[in-house]
Amino acid sequence: DGLPNKVDIKVKRKDLLETSFQSIMSKKDANIFKTRLWVEFDGEKGLDYGGVSREWFYLLSKEMFNPYYGLFENSAADNYTLQINPLSGTLQDRHLEYFKFIGRIAGMAAFHGRLLDGFFIRPFYKMMLDKEITLQDMQSVDLEYFNSLKWIIENSLL
């Protein structure tokens, strides 16, 4: 298959999101991320036998899902689950590139058995799994919106 036995990911702690983005998106063949990950923080000596990459996934996920960047926002239901910020395109010029990057990171984390520090609303998971989203799913996203839709369904407007 012509893939190397590992992929080097060099990042800076001070600019973790951007340097990770540059490192990951510069690789054209996404299959390379199925090989061993070798993460190195700039200016730090260390061998990555799993601990450094585990730390990188954890720190990076905190950055990726940080509402400050405008890509995600807390759901209306609670402060724990995230949803895509509908205004991400106005807040972040390269939002689609960053969503592709986040997709790669999520895939890498799943493939390598790493956890990301973020939880999404149920409809987001259902979309990723190509499952039908129901009205009941909207209850966990926005209770007021759910109740309005339910009222419309249950009450004739004519």
C-alpha cells in the first residue's frame, strides 16, 4: 500500500489548533492516519509510546470544541452537549476546512482508540450514522422549539 509505518505530527502548545490543522491537512492521503501516530510538541523531548498522542487528542479536542472559535456552541438544552454553530460561516472564514479537519481528527481518534473531550446532541450522532432524525430527537436540542413543533402537529391551524 506504500504507506510509511508512522506519521509525524509536530505541533506547538501555544497554537495547538492551528499547528495541528496545518500538520493534519497537509497530508493529502487520509489513509496515512491509519498508521502509527508520532506526536511531538515543539521544543519538548519525549518519545510517543501512546501518552503524548493521548494528551494531544485531549488538548486538541478542548480547543476544537471551544465556543470561542465559533464552530460549535452549547446546545439550548444544557452546557454539556455541543451542536454546530449555525453562524460558524460568519464567524470563521475557513469553517468548512475546519469541519473537515475535525472530521479527520474524530476518525483518527476512533481508529486509534482515543477519546475526544466533547459530547454532541443526539441528532448530530444520528446524522453521522445516516439515521433518521425524529421530532423526539429535537427535545434534547431545544425544548421550546420541540414544544412548538409538537403543538403545531397536535393542533389544527385551519
